[in-house]
Amino acid sequence: MDIRTRLLETAEQLFERHGFAATGMDRLTSAAGISSRTLYKHVGNKNGLIAAVLNERDRRFHRLVEANSIDALFAALEAWFGQAGARGCLFLRAWGETGGGVPEIAEAMERHKQRLRERINAIVLAEIGRHDDDLVEAIQLLFEGATHAATYRGEAAADAARRAAHRLAGLARIA
């Protein structure tokens, strides 16, 4: 495993467990087995590291969520919980901890959420045969709500969101 990959994997694990603010650079370098100079060479600074972790997570997440139906979308979310755990959205946690004012973190979050919206838009088109921005918005909120509710409800949150999304899609078909 190359140094950058090891650094990003280690940082993601530490950020997940301890949060962004509580994970200092000394902890990161020690856990990754690298010097602080090497860390800064690969990511620039802590905000650059957070953005790099988020971008890598986005890549993995969207590879898993290449769904073409409501069922497949929420099945992918359940699979994600099995792989990454159910601790809420790392993007929103980064946004919250940094106050939303760090451009590279804000850009990573915006890109992630936009890609999810585009995926859901394609699913809505396939499910009801037309574009429906309100339905896309509702399904995205159900998806994100299930992501957070899974922290205390487990995979049942994804199943409840799936059922609600199906109801909404059914109503949209007849509207």
C-alpha cells in the first residue's frame, strides 16, 4: 500500500471514531506510521487531508450506489452500513465540525450531495417515467435521514426509508 493510501485510510478511521477536531496531526502521523513532513507533503494541511478523505469516500460510496431503482438504492445504503458502519454522514459531520467555512470541505460535500441527487434523479426517471424534482428531493431526504437514523436504528432505517420512497413514487405515478 502506498503512503497516500495508508494515510487516507488511517485518517478516515480516526475521523470516524474520534471526529475531525479531536484527531490531531500527531495522532494521524503516529497511527499512519509516517512523519509530519510526509503527511504535509501528501495533503498540504489538515483541511486538505479532510477533503482528500472525503473525496476518496465519495469515490467508494458512488461506486457502490450505482443503482437504477429505489430498491437497489436503499439496498446499496444497507450494504454501505455493513462496510462503513452506521455513524451518520461523514460529509455532514465534517461540515458541522468545521463550521461550513472551509472551501475544500464545502466543495467535497457539495460534489458528493450533487452526485447523489443526480443518481436519484435518474432513478426517479426510470421509476415514474418523467422528471419530478419534488420526488427527487423527498427521496434524497429519506436517504440522508436513513443514513443518520441508522446510528440508533440500524439497517431498519434504510428499509423504512425504502418503503416511504416507494409510496411517494406510487403517488407521483398517478399525479
